[in-house]
Amino acid sequence: MLRADDENVMPWVEKYRPDSVFSPNFINQELIIKNLQFYANNPEKNMPHLLFSGPPGTGKTTAAIALAHDVLKDKYRPDTVLELNASDERGIDVVRGKIKNFTSMQEFLDVPFKIVILDEADSITRDAQSAMRRVIEIASQNVRFILMCNYADEIIDPIKSRCAIMRFKPLSPEHVKKHLKGIAQKEGFEISDDCIDAVIFVGQGDMRKSINALQMATSVIEVHEQLNPSIVYELEGFADPLKIKDIITFLTASSNNKKDRDDSFKKLLAIFKDLKGISSKNLILQIFKEIVKLSALNTKQKANLIDVLSSIDFRITVKATDEIQYSVLAATLWELLKPGNKIT
Ligand SMILES: Nc1ncnc2c1ncn2[C@@H]1O[C@H](COP(=O)(O)OP(=O)(O)OP(=O)(O)O)[C@@H](O)[C@H]1O
Ligand SMILES: [Mg+2]
């Protein structure tokens, strides 16, 4: 019978989550990790309260839990660590209840300090944050807070000033690549560089997304025995990059002949129609990434195009119909890029 803790049934994001700040598998946050290693080695040397901020899937929760384990070792228990996810418990009651109870208990525990790990702290209401600053202050003798958030701007200044802020950066493609290759190898899969690159692209610096995409891709290998980048993109709701290339080719084909241009506009619309079902956010991101690479366009043209993309992106976000917006996108890009249209 399979057990929930059986390594083989664990999602890879959990199986390959580094469990110590000294783990060689902790990648790409060198400066932060060096600091955390220092605190892990010298907890009694006044480890401050910590605030980890940064984009999703870059190692904040992983680092917080790993550090708490490194500091407390075998004394990591419910009476020494309070783990809370603030998106479930965002109100002032939690601060006055659970957090205050935990921090005010003065029992002898034989640990350097107790730890409160508060994930998604940016979703805590302002009132609750205000109440928390007092709790943090009173508890500082025997408790350390590790707060995590995506946006440090959402945290009130008095809390920020009580914490050392560590800003996690999006993971670089090179580091993610090395990490994913290591995972594929440990799992016994051969996966081409092209496919790994696709997995990295769909992750956009978010390791959680990339590892999940890798795990999904390898299940395709198990079932169909072959994998190509287009499948990876499709599985993750991105357009086949070859189609994006076609879009750019039609957009920039500089014919002055009316019939040629009418033909290629029709083809352009057909490609967009075919892309229905692809996440529009992803599609716009992919077109954006190609457009900024175009050497034939000057900066002003690129700025105009990006402006168009961002307004279409906004309209789709507020639930305008994809199909109509794609037609608007095709027509606007077409107009902007037609030969002889001098945007200077
Ligand atoms: N720097 C890293 N090195 C190695 N693996 C990482 C790193 N960052 C993230 N991961 C992997 O991605 C998964 C998700 O990471 P984690 O939960 O720490 O992200 P997070 O920064 O807390 O994201 P969120 O803002 O969404 O909460 C981890 O289980 C781990 O496998
Ligand atoms: Mg997290």
C-alpha cells in the first residue's frame, strides 16, 4: 500500500524542497543564504526578526522552514514553532489569539528562541499588522518572527523596521536549468535541452512552476515515450512558439502589395483563432518577449506595441471576450507595423 509520506508519491516540489539552509540544492539566493547560514550557526548572536519578500516559487517558505529546522534541530515541535498561513488567518483575532498565546508562554524549552513562521503576511489586514507590532516587541526576548510576502509594500512600515528584510529574486534560467537537470537525472529521465528550456520558459523564474511542469512533462514521456517543446508549452497553457514566430513573421512581412498584405492578414487572424483556449496572459507574454527582441523596430515602435499589448492584457483581465480582443490585437499590431508607417 502507498503511504502519503512515500517518496515515490510525493510531488517533486516537496521531494526536492531543500530542508536545510546548508543544502547544496538551495540555488541562486546566495547572499541571503549566506546570512541565513550565519544565523543557523550562531542563533544566540542575536538573529533578528526576518521578512522575506519576493516573487512566487523563489524559496521564501523553503528558507524559513529550513532555517527554523537548522536552529531548533530535533526540538522543532508545535510548542517551539508556530507555522501560520496568513491567507487563511488574516484578521486581528489570530494575532490576539494564536500568536499572542504562543509568544507569551514562558515555559522552559531549551531552545535559543521560539519561532513564528507567518506565510503570506501581505494578506494580513492593516489592523492586525498594527496589533502585531506590539506583539513582536513584547515577545522579542524569546521569540523570532519570520514573515513572508510577495509584496513588501503591503507590510506596514513599523513592522518592516522591526525586521531584517531579505529580497528574494526570480531564479535565473541557468540555475533553474541545472536544478531541473539534476532532478530529471535522479528520477531516471532523459530530457532534451529544448524541452528543459521550454519548462524554464513556462516557469518564468518560479521554481515551483518549473518543477511541476517538469513532472508533468515526464509523465508524457512515460505514456507516449516522446516529448517535444510544443507539448510542454501546450500542457502549461502556452502557445506553441512556432505559432508565435508565424505571428511575428506575418506582422513584419514588409510587402506593399495590397493583395499579399490582405492574404497575410487573413492568415494572421486564422492563427489567432487557432490559439483560442491558450491562456491570454501567456499569449501576450510570449508575443511581448518576441517583440522586444525584434531588431527591425526602433524603441518608439516597441514602446507603442508594448502599450497596445498591455491594454489588451488589461481588457482581457477584466473579462473582455478573448476572440474579439485577439482580433483587435491583430489589427492594431498590423496597422502599427505596416510598411511605410513611420513611427519615429
Ligand atoms: N532557491 C531555490 N532552490 C531550490 N529549490 C527551490 C528554490 N526556490 C524554490 N524552490 C522549489 O520550489 C518550491 C516552492 O518554493 P517555496 O515554497 O519556497 O516558494 P515561495 O518563495 O515561498 O513562493 P510563494 O511566494 O508562492 O509562497 C520548493 O518546494 C522547492 O522545491
Ligand atoms: Mg511561500
